[in-house]
Amino acid sequence: MKLKSLISNSKLSTKNLFDKLSVIENFETLMPESVSKFELIDSESFLFSIKGMPTFKLKIEEKLTSKKIVLKSVESKITFYLSGYIKESDDKNSTFQIEFNGQLNPMMEMMVRTPLQTFIDDLSKNVKNLN
């Protein structure tokens, strides 16, 4: 299953936004109110849980300077990736979009599609909190 979030605007340059997203602690700022738990594991990973859902552990899997950051689920029953794409709007502003990519069975996909879409849309919108 592949889902894409809304595209959000940031008042940060692509480099500044990338630098902020490279600091794992800053992901707490992106989390929506539906997140009931957020815990740092180390400088590359964190875990979180959404009300009514299991806890997920994410680790930075890939960084492409000023363009993309990929988080991968680890120690989970479901393997998925959250990829954050950064694009330049102008010298001082950028856009941000998240893509969810994971293998889910059809029944699970039906149950989580809407809450997952809301979650990644909220993550993307909350990039403004990093300004």
C-alpha cells in the first residue's frame, strides 16, 4: 500500500528543513495529538503509539541531503517506510510531503487506510512547527 500526504509549505530552506528533520528529537514536534506515546531510543530511532494502535519503532534508514529522509519500521509485525520529500519553493522556503509505503494484507489495508492517511497528513502539516 502506498499513500501520499498533502504537500505542506515550510518557511525553511531545503537545507534548514533537512537539517531539522535529521535530528531525531524533532520528530516529536511533528507528531499529531493522536499520538499517545513518543520515546527516543537513540540518535537514529524513536518509538511512538497512536491511540488504539500498537507501538511502532522507526529508524532513519536513508538521508539524501536537502531532498529526502526515509524512516523504516523496525521490530514490528508490519514493515513499512515513511519517506519525507523536501523540495525548494524559493531560496528561503520549501515544501514537504510524506509517503507511506508498506506491505499489508487486504483486510488490514481496509482498516488502516483512513487513519493512516490522516496521520501522514498531520505529520506533513506539522512541519510548520519546525520553523
